[in-house]
Amino acid sequence: MQNSNHQNHGRGATRFGFSSFSPVWDLFRISDFVLRVSRRRIWLFRLAAVVLGPALVLGGLELGLRAAGYGYSPRVAVKCEIDGKPHWGENVKFAWRFFPPILAREFEPFAFPVQKPARTCRVFVLGSSAAQGIPNHAFCFGRFLQFMLQERFPGVNFEVVTAAMAAINSHVVREIARDCARYDPDLFVVYMGNNEVVGPYGPGTVLTPALSNLPLIRLGIRLRATKVGQLASALLGAHRVGKGGPRYWRGMEMFLGQQVRADDVRLAATYEHFRRNLQDICRLGADVGAATVLCTVGVNLRDCPPFASLRRPGLTPEQQKSWDTAYRQGVQAESQGRSAEALGFYLEAAQIDDSYAELQFRLGRCRQLAGESADARDRYLRARDLDTLRFRADDRIDAIIREVAQEAKLAAGVHLADVAAALDANSPDGLPGAELFYEHVHLTFAGNYLVARTALEQIEPVIVRRFGDQAQPRGAVPTPTQCAQRLAYNDWSRHRTLDTIVHSFLAKAPFTNQLHHRERVAQLTQELQRLKAALTPQRLHEIAEQYRTAIEESPDDLRLRWDYGTLLAEDLKQYDAAAVQYRIVQRYLPHSHMSYDALAAVLRARNDFAGAIAEYKKELAIKPTAGTAYYHLGWCYRKQGKTDLAADCYRRAIRFQPDYVPAYVELAELLIDKGQLEGAAQLCREGLAVMPDSAWLHRNLAALLLKMGKRQEAAEQIRTALRLDPNSPQIRGAAEKILGPGVVPR
């Protein structure tokens, strides 16, 4: 046995070329193991160096950038001090990580204490422009809700903060909810869904890359919240307006080239992202003990034709010709009041291709005129869902809202406010239209009242559970008339709101492409004229008294003071009284740039240029991209004779607001004064590259070209100016000078 062992060891040693026995072999195996472990450690070390090295460098860079004060806060709110107490106020730069800064939208001003007072219910309204209250923020449904809650529960103090913003979708609202969850909320009220396709990262956007990968979207959002991410965006130009993209904010017109069909495969990801973001918002609320009210989204069905339509791909030439013929005959019959005959032609076209959104809308109109409201509704809904400029929430969006609310109802304290159903129920034939919406989605006074009242039904049980005996509802829900008195809804505010709709919304594409656009504008213009005629000096003073009464009842309502100051400054020309109101707003919203701008305008009107300059500097310290503030600052400097400072301000105004024509005009005049005619002419051309329909710039360029001896070019420019504004005395006078007397038609 012993010899056998020796022999085996010998054979093993000989086999491997060793003359020694087991101890040497064991040592070799141990050495080989150590070598393998060392190699593994080297690779682990190398891997750690690859991963941890950059992480340490980026971490150090992040700390260094923060210490140096680089970048901007990515949070919803920034700290401010009001009457010696810390508050949170809206952050004007919040949207910079989602849009190029010159295109970024912002919140309406708000402020609330860092330390929530006792017996206070803090409500955050989340969403986009419809929730924000566009076109008049004074009548957003959050303000209705504040009044209703305070009247119903006088034992509780309510802070209703509207943290909503135009042009955003659920990707951004989720981040807003994440921040608001840190501010001790009791309730989230969510009204969103219209911008899912056209908002950031959607398939119809022009504001960011269109992405379908949700983790990638969220990673990008989180990275841009860091100082390193902000630096990288600045260096790489990731948030600059790209080639061919919008150079300035042009509203919905920017999206004309981003049509998305109803059967576009990218919509599946959009709906899934919406669902996930909505679920996360509910979870964020639940994690901090806040209830969430999810609102379905209403849209204008009856009085909002589709913005754009596309025919089904793959039609043969014969089918296209037959469709065109039937559709054209239907349009002709409808225009002559023969709706029954038109219906037949439209149905004939629909048998060939029923995917054309405007065809479905016309079918809906014919069915409605025939008294067939159920079928009319189906057609209007289909017209909305087939609209290839997808600015309205479609049926799938509302279905997802209802599904998420049902899924999360028990686990997360989520409640459904079926706003869409409420709007339908309060519309003729169940078809929401102009009585509730100004255009496609933005709510009228009556519409906002209905949204608030519908949400209130779901909020009241939450208040009772949270505040017990202190929260017993009293009295009836305030009526629309009571809300109008409390919020100072009057002919003056109606006129301002309608003027915005007609001249800032409906005057531009895609509204100008809609069916019946001229008739709609003519109708609203008549209403505008009626309201303007009613605003006599006596009536304006009566409205001023209405504001004073409302402010006495609610002295902390800064929106009332803001509107009262605007009435005093712009219509009654009582500049000193307006300044008093704006200074009160400044005191309680020291972080907001808007009150500094308003006060500066009043000081300009009083020829207090030094005072106005000081206010504009304060405004620009808060919002450095305020192009109009730079323009007015330059205007004040020019009045003081400081032309170099004025010229610098005008250039900055053009940089941050390239469509602001007065800045080009003022800067060109300064260049002319210095004898730089060619430079002034080039500046006018640069302005016309952005605003080709500016009659003012065409006229000024014509005058410059005439001075430079280029009469033929001057004639071309003045003819264009005449075509754009044939009634302007200044343009007609310049045309007489350039083209000769008698050439301009009387």
C-alpha cells in the first residue's frame, strides 16, 4: 500500500517534469490559484477604475459647479422671503430642462409658506394650459376651487396652488408632482392629456427629440436636473433651437409639420407612457399621504373642426378621383343649405375613405342638423380622433385616466372626477362647444366653473376625512354668479380674454386652416366690438369699484390686485394708483419677474426712466431671457441719451425674442444716426427673415434703400408693405415718395 503510493507520486511528478513529490506540486497549484486571483483582481481594479473614476470626476465636477453657483435650479419652486418668513415661489427656469430657454413656458406666479400653517389644506393643481387657465389665468378652475372650498369649509384654510404650464405633457407633470410631493401636499388635482402627442418627447413634438423609450426619457430628464447635465447641454447645444426648428415661440403654429395619423404605431408608446406617468403621480401622492383626484379631459367637439386631415394611403387614382368628386359635391350642397343632400354625398365619399377627419366633422354637422344627435356625436368624436394635428385628448386618453383611477382607487386614495362626462351633460345634445370652450380645449368661465364643481364633489369627502369636526360642509356650493363677483368677472375681463382669443389664437395657423374659420372670427369680432362699446368711461369706473370691493373681501388675492392695477394703468391712466397695486404684488411675490415688469411700464408712462431702469434690471435678474424687458430697458437708456447701452439692450432683445419687430426698428435707427446705412438695412433684412409679414420692417427697409440710391429695390419693398398694410398712412406716404404721386390707389 505504501509502495503503491510512492509509485503514484513518482509517476505524477515525472509526468509533469518534477523530481520532487506532493509538497512541490501543492505549492505549484497554490501559486497558480494566487496568480489567477491576482489577475481577477487586476481586472476588477481596472473595471472599478473605468466605472468609479469617471463617477468620481463627475461627482467632483458636480460639487464644483454647485459651489461656483453654475446653472439653474431644476425644481418647481425656489425659496423666497415674505414678511420675514420663508416661502416657496414658482421657479421661472423650471422648464429649461425640457425646452430651449427662449421657448420655455412658465408657471403663473404663486407663493406659499415653507412651514404649512395649522388647519391648512394644501392643494396642487397639475396639468398644462387648460389647467393653467389660458387665455385668462384669473379664471382658471383652481381659483374657482379655492373660493368653493373656502365657502364650504370655513374652518379650514385652503392653499390652492396651480402648478400647471402650457405646452407640457405627463412627462413634465410627473416631475412637477415629484417636486410638489416635497411641499407637504394634502391633495393633487390632475387635469392633463391634451398634449401627450405634441408635448415633450411625443411623436408630434418640435420642442424635444421624439423618443419612445421611457427609461431613456426619464434618464435624460434626471441628468438635466444636475449641474453637469446643464453644462453638457450648454456645451453640446442640446437645448438650442435646432436647424429648421422654431426660433421663437409661435404657439400651435410651430407644429404644422408634425401630423400624426390615428393609426400611427408610435401612439401605442405614447399611451403607455401616459399610463405609467399617471400611475407614478398617484404613487408619489400616496407616498406622502396625499390624495389624488384624476380628472378626465374635456374638448370642444361641436365647434372645433379638425386642424388637419389626411386621406388613407394606398388609394388608387380612380378612388381618389371618385372621393374628390363626392366630397366636392357634398361641400357645395352644404354651403347652399341642402344638408340632407350633402349627407348623401359625404356618405358616398366615406365608403371610399372614411379616415379624412374633416369629412367626419361635416357628417357630424349634417347629422346634428337632422336631429340625429347620437350619430352626430359619434361623427364628431371620430373627427377629433382622426385629426392629424393632435392637440386634443382623444378617447384613449380618457379611457386610460378612468382605468388608472379605478386600479389605484383603494390602494392609493385616488378619486375620479369625470369632467368630460360633466361637460357633455351640460351641453346641447351632449355635444360640448363654444359655450364651454373658447377654441379647442381652453375653457370659458362656464367651463372652468363646471370643472371645479366636478372636482369638488370628489375633494369634499377627502377634506372631511382629513380634518374631522373642523371640516363640516356648510351652505350650498357657490353659484356661477357668486364666483363671478368673487373673481371680478366683468365686461372688461371678458373683452381682454376675447381679444386674446381672436388676435393671438384664431388669427394664426392652424386655426386659420379650420373649416368655418372666417365665420367664427366674424362672430367673435362682433362680440368684441359690442364689449368695447360697452366699456364707456363710466362703466370702467364702475368696474374699478367692483375690483375694490372684491379686494376688500379678499385682500390676499394678488391676482385681483394685478388685474385692478392693469385696469388703472392701461384704461383709466391712473398710474400712481396702479403703482400702489403693483408694489403690493411685488411685496408678496418678490421672486416673480412679472410685477417688476408691470411697475416699470407704469414708471415709463410717467417718464421716470431711472425708476423704470431699476425695475427692468430686477426683472432681468430673475428672468434673463425676457426679450421685451431688454427692449424697454434699451428704450429708457435711449431716452437718457445712453445710445451704446441702448444698442446693447436692443441686440439682447433680438437674441431672446427674434420676432420682436420694435427692437429691430429702434436698433436700425441708432445705426442710421451713426451713418451705418448698410448695417441698418442688413438688420431689417434679418428681421424680415424671421417676420416676413412685417409691413413696418418692409417700409423701413424701403426708406433705407432709397437713401442708398437703390430705388428699384426700395420700390419692391414698399409695394410689399402696401400689400400687407394698405391702410397705414405712414406706408402710403412712403409709397408716394418712392413710387411717385398718384400711384398709390385711394
